[in-house]
Amino acid sequence: MTHDITRSLDPAYTEPVLLVGISLGVSLKVIELGPLFQDGMVLQQGRPCPIWGHADPNQPVTITFTGRTVRGTVDAQGNFKLRLPSFPSSATPQTLTVKIGDQEKTIQNVVVGEVWLCSGQSNMEMGVDAIQSAKGDIDKANDPLLRTFLVNHQISAIPRPSVGGVWRETTPANLRQGGWAGFSAVGYSFGRRLRKELGVPVGLIGSYWGGTPAESWVSDEGLRGLKDWNAILDEQKAGREVDATSMSGYRLRLLGYLNGLDANGEGLRKTLDPNSTGWQDSSLLGLWSRKGIRDVRAMWYRKTFNLDAAQARGVLTLSLPRAREVEVLYINGEPQRGVRLGDGSKKYFVSASKLKVGDNTLSVLVINLYGDGGFEGNAAQASVEPRGGPAIPIDEGWQITVHKTGQQGGYPVYPEHTAGALFNGMIAPLAPYAISGALWYQGESNAWRAAQYGKLLPALILDWRKQFETAFPFYIVQLAAFKQPLSTPAEDDWAELRESQYLTARRTPKCDLISAIDLGNANDIHPQQKFELGERLANLGLTQVYQRKGLPVGGPEYKSFKVEGRAIRITLTRAAGLRTSDGKAPHAFQIAGEDKKWVWANATIDKESVVVSAPGVTKPIAVRYAWSANPEVNLVNKDGWPALPFRTDNWPRMTANNK
């Protein structure tokens, strides 16, 4: 039996821009400025603003703005960088002129105000038009002094001098242009609030890419201090991975890898043999780590379903929830091609020629390229529906087995996941533009390496501050709730990732975070409440950067614990008016005794502390709160801000050795 696993791959993938080395030469004829220096730009108020670019070597440079002039010289390599002096905010459009030798470049409609960089993966990328409740607001958006610059996706093996993008004034049409349904909803909400409160021009630079890990956003120099990526960086530098950022090269490697998984069909034959061994009973839903299975790249699923003669004569509709990340489905040993829906689930339409009266076998090979694998979603997304119905649920009664006959490691890295690739293509061209601060919403793609992220995120912050030549404020969105709630307490990589975000915010100067733990969706990794997150981030900025008073800036936060007999008292900060959002007892607390086994706990509020206990735990030693991917939280302060997840123990992390 032979089969081609690549037939089930989704072909829709936007080709990223691949840039190989280009030479600036020695006779440019025209001035080339950094990509942000365009008509409609917003300059940062209150600090010197670097202006840089390329031109013919050894030429005099004169830059003029609002009657102020700075002068310098293009160096022997054709580079120049001058700093405009500090300017106060100004909503009056001005002209900036750069003159080099006999060449002159003029930039029109320049205003001065506050500039923020918005970056991360898909939850930062999710655009304003993807937020259903905000469509009416966006239809009315009209503010020429709130301006956005959406950085085009660009991958590179070396730092680039330029990247595509234009400055746009806020109109409904402009906000909806480009990206995923327009400009970042989180970023726009943040910027709109700053415009309202500060009354000065605001510029938002959106540089983000869905699904990308943090290491792709850090420079070679920034990563080398961590050592985990040195071998990869050495290979890239040596040129042995010259196609690391090539989409065509990636496709070839991916297809080769996938075909190698079951090249001789041995794994598929095993699913069709009812007497084959090594299977365990399982539900369809659930990630492998939750089933006690780790460090796996491919897993076979099988299930039989019965059709009578009438049902087997027509087209059958088969539905499966979202797989992480690729599933290949067979009916009675024949590969099927599915249609992916907007929520990541799939539908397959199986012709009668592939069916038979009696038992039919579903065989599914799930391939996990990064992190944890398995199926996510809900039971309603798993069914077979014969012609004429009704749909038959298939979320239960499966068997699974690890696929061992093919490759388990050596899987190819997505081009945009390559270490440093997005820093080189989408951050390096922007630096050292003067900015007030940065917003960061990312971490989902690093969750399976949460412990490592605790070192990676601080390195990214340090790296960017070095590139932008200032220790700007850096604000983190702590991951929103996602996945099905746990029925029993368990170790959790998303909880550990949130802890790494929290520790970064508390240990890094001029860094803070807001929680999204109460704004998630069990079935959608992209929750809708992006405008709320933008408002929370704005409260941080307005309080810490712009010295506004009286704004809420965070929820209750763990301070200390004390064992009191059979209970543990948790003392919190920012806990004035401590209460629950639904009037019920606090949820999502776990407690452990000397056996270190976690059980759900009872909790009661006592002023600004919470007393936690559980029947059967007579000598408690540790407490955890909201320690899962999707905890059912309800603990808030008087402002309604959610309590931050925490743990009192320092027991080893489940991700401690994941690299």
C-alpha cells in the first residue's frame, strides 16, 4: 500500500518576502531613508529623534524641521545618522527636509506626539475588523492625528535596511487595510485612548506575525547570550541553511519530512488491523500532554463506525475539530481531502465509493511540528453524518498509538520561525526610531518551552532597547484563557508561560503586564475582547509614562502565604474591595499537602486575603491559583480587574528541560 501524505496539506499559504543580499553600491543617485521616514509620519515628542539612511559616501547632510537644522556627513560606507533635537508635541503638519549633496528629499505632513511599537503574534495581529462588537465604532473612526504604520511581513537571514509599509491617518477604510482584517485591534484601542487622554498626535507602528515564536524576533547578538540557539545561528551564518528563510525551500523540506513519516504505509496498515497491538483507549479531544504523552511528533488515531445499506449509498459528511498542527485522514485506508473552516476545524465529504455496509474505519495521522499535539475544540465538531442524517457523534471511543516507524525529530522550522528572521526583516529596519514604548502580545507559540521563555523574553526586551537606543517601557499582555477547563488539577505549560511573563514584568526595569485571564475562549485561541485589553494597556501607560492619577492598573497580586492549621492564608496586594465577579465563592484555587498532590480547594475572602483549604488535606504546604490554560476565574478587586495567576511553590516546571 502506498500513499502520498502531502495530498492532505492545505495549499493556501502566502509567500513571504525573501530577501537575499543586495549591494547599496557607491552611487545611489537618490537618498534612501529608513522606512518610517515617509509622508504622514509621527515624530516622538520630548526626546532627540534619530534620522538615518543611505546616500553617496562622504557627502554633507543637512536635515531641517520646523526651522531647526542639524548637519553631518555620509560616511565612507554610504551611511548617515543624525539626531533632531527634542521637540514639543505639535498637531500642525510640518515639512521635514533632508538634503545630501545636490539631492533633496522632502517629507510632508509630519506631526509630533507619542509613538508606540505594537508587536507579537496573532493576538496582536488580529485586526479591528475581526472584532464583531467594534464594527460600528470602526465605521465612525476618523482621526487624522491617530496614525498607523503597518510593517509588511518580511523574513531575512541578515538585518535589512528597509521594509514595506506606509503611514495612514485613521479612517474606517485605512484602519481596515492590510494585515489580518486591518490594523491591530489591541494597538488601535490603546492608541485611541492615548489620543483621548493626552490630546496629542499618536503614532502606532504594527510589526507582528501570527504563530511566530519569540526567538524569531530577537537579534543574533541578543540570542547568543542565551546559548540555546547558538548552533542554529552558526549554521545560518555559515550559509549551510541559506534557504532557512525561503518558502520554496521550506516546502521541499516539509514535504520530504511528511512523506517520511509513513513512507511504506506501515502505520496506516496498523490502524486497519484490529489485532494490532500498542493501542490505548482515548477520547478524540485533548492534547497529548494531557493524556500523559510527551515528546511526540506523530500519533495515529483510529475508530470504527457502522453504516447500514442506505447510509453507505450516499455522500457522508465527516467533521473533525482543530488539529495541532496537521491531520491526514483516511477512510478504510483511502486518503481524504478536507475543507478547513474558520475556527480551524475540518469537514470531509466522503463519496459512497469509499464506504461499505457495516464497519468503516477512520484512520487519522496527526502531525505536530511544534509544542503539544492533539485535537482542540468541542465535541459538537466531531461527527459523521450519513446522507439524510442524523449526525453521529464520534468524540469518544477512539484508540491512539504513537507513530514510531517514521521520523520523530528533524522536522523543518517554518521560515518565519527561524531564529532572528523577523528581527532582521521587521524590527531592524525600524531601529533606532524614537518611540515612547512597546506593547507585546505573544507567548502561545513558546508555551511548550515556558521555562526557557523566562530567559528569552527578558533577552528580547534588552535587545530591543539596545537597538532603539533607549530603555523604553515594555508592556506585556499575559496570555488569555484557552482550551477546555481541567476536570482535575494538572501541570500546565500555559500556566508556566504566564508565570514567565509575570516574572519578566516584575524583574525587568520599566516593564509591566496586564492580565487577559478573564477574557478568553475555550474554543478560540483568538478571543474577541481586544479593545478591553487595549484599554488596560492604556491605563498602564497613562499611569506610568504620563503620570495620570487614579486609574486602575492591575488586579490582585500574590504577596505571601501563611499556613494556619488545615488552611493557608494568601495575602494579596492591589486587593482593595476584594470580591468575586459573580458573587460566588472564589474559584480556581488548588491546594497540596506533603504528598505534593494537587486538589481543588475551597476559598473564602477575608478582607484583602483569601483563606484556602480542602477536605482531606490536613497539612497543606502550597497553593496555586488559576494554574491552567483555561481556569474558571472570578477573583477581582474593587475595579473589577482579575487576580493574576500565581503559585506559592517552587517545584520543578513541566517545561524545565524543553528547548
